[in-house]
Amino acid sequence: MRPISQLEQATALDRVVAPGQRIARALRPGPVRDALHGVWLGHPLHPVLAQAPVGAWMSAAVLDAGSSTEGEAQRRRLVAFGLMTAAAAALAGAADWSEQHEQQMRVGVVHAAANVTGGLLGGHISFRLSGGANQAEPVPHLVEPGWHDLMPAAGLPDGDPVKAMLGDVPLVVIWDGSAMHVLAGRCSHLSGPLFEGEVDGGCLICPWHGTAFRIADGSVARGPATAPQPVLRTRIRDGVIQVCLPDAG
């Protein structure tokens, strides 16, 4: 794994990363890009699509090994299907790649250029570099069950995110003029500081990659994030905001 880890620091790859990112971002944020990210699926689409060409080409290779003329048509269909699904997988992968951090993108360049060993590199991005993983997943395991005092309710600005800490867990507090909303403070995509974002149309916009989370329930309104943001229940007691995270602990 050491040679692969060294790819993370290979700054020479940035000469490819920068123009590649500009090309991949030519598809502007919207329904099509969200579909490629896998927002509708709840997790990245690329790993799912990548199984189709691998399976099709492997099946074609097995048929080819039999040297049967009767299987020629089936082999051709499998190869053609693999090519079509590989294109879809590449598009989805490019959309995810263009919104990752520099170490992930360096490894991703080689992953895309060397599909023979791409599965290993893709696994490195996913499991070593945590690309595409839900960065907010640990939050329910770091918050103790029950209600907790968070901060005074007085003086909160209307509509602007405010950072608060619940122990070691950063949260973002939003008063929208009629209701209090408290969400995990780090974006589920790449841990961007949501408390530095802005609220627009009932959504909290991540300042790093532009994911829009609905403040009412933490669901994803626009990618590249695919996992929802944890939302805490709120109440006010004696002028203090108290929070409780369902299923915490």
C-alpha cells in the first residue's frame, strides 16, 4: 500500500488534476449532476455502476475461454454492454472526483488511467482516504443519549448559522424566525464547516463544495453529498437551548 499512499503526495499529478477538474465541473450543479453523485440513491453511484462493466467483461472472458462459436453473439453483447455501462460509471466517477480533496484527486487520476489496477486504487480512495464515505456517520456515536444544554437562546441572529460545541462535536444552530434548527456542524461529504455556510431557501449551503442540506430534516437538496446531515431535536428551558439526538449513543 505504500506506493499507492505516495500517489497522494505526487504533486506532479496536479498538472492533470487541475484541467480535469475544470472539464468535470463543466456540468453545473443541478438534477443531472445530483443523479451522477447518487443523491437519489443515498450513497455514491459510481461504485454501483462500476460493477456492471467488470461483471460483463468477466462473463465475456469466461465464454471466450470456452472457444465456442455458438457463444460469439453473447460475448459481443456482453462486451457492448460493458462499454456502455463503463461510460456511465466514468461519468459518475468524474462527478465525484471533481469535488474531492487534492490527495483523493491525485489517486483518482491514476485510478482512471489504469483501470487494470483501478479496483485497488478505487478501494484506496474509498477506504484509506474515505472518498465518498459519510463523514457525519460517527456523530450519533459521539453524542450521549438524552437532552443537553447547548447555549443561551438570546441573541441568536435571524437566519445566520452559528457554531456551537456539544462536547467535542461541532454543531450548527440556525434560528429562522419561527423555529430553531440544530444540525451536525461538519458536512457529510468532506467535513466542510457548515457553520461557515449560508442559509438560502430553507437550505444550509456548505461553503466548500456547495451541498445544500434542508435545515428542517437534514436531507440533501443538492449534491455532491449523498448522505443526510444529522439533525438534533431542540427545546428551550430557562433561556437555554437544549438538544437531543435521536438514537444517540
